[in-house]
Amino acid sequence: MKYDRQKDVAICAACNWASSANHVTPDVISTFKHKYPVWLTGYKDWKHIKAAAKKHNESSLHKLCLDAKLNYAGKSQVAALVNSKAQENLRRNRVALEAIFI
């Protein structure tokens, strides 16, 4: 959950990210917008937020969005690691070629 200070609402960061960036299928987004729109636009009932957030966090739609966010983050970490290894190989190859040709 994240707090939007300007609107004074709580928003589910994972669900908002997954639905706005289309990291889940359109039917999941559509279902989410119809069943739980408040977690995308903002939840204001501060008296009942604890129970509502617990119910939301246990929902299958939230779990799908959270999985999508975690998988995306994992893929970007793997991509960064692969990129750093490629950069290291490129540097070593340049050094080797310079030793041969210079």
C-alpha cells in the first residue's frame, strides 16, 4: 500500500502498477476495475482500512498483480546482471585485441 498525500487516500501500489502498465492481461484489469476500483483510485475509509486491506491482500487479483510486479523486478535484475557480464566480456576482449594489434 502507498499513501497519496494530495488525495489523502491509500492505493495498492502493486495493483496500480500492474493495471496501469498492462503487466497483467486485459481481462484481469477489467475484473479488477469492476471488483476493486477503490484500490486503484484510492481508499478513504480510514476507520475500516485495516480489514479492507487484509481482505484485498488475500484476493486472487491482488496476488496476480503482486506476482507480476515481483516477476518484472526479478527480470530487470537478471537483465542488469547479464548486461554487466556482457560489458565485462567486452572490456576483456578489447584489452586482448589491443594487445594483439597495438
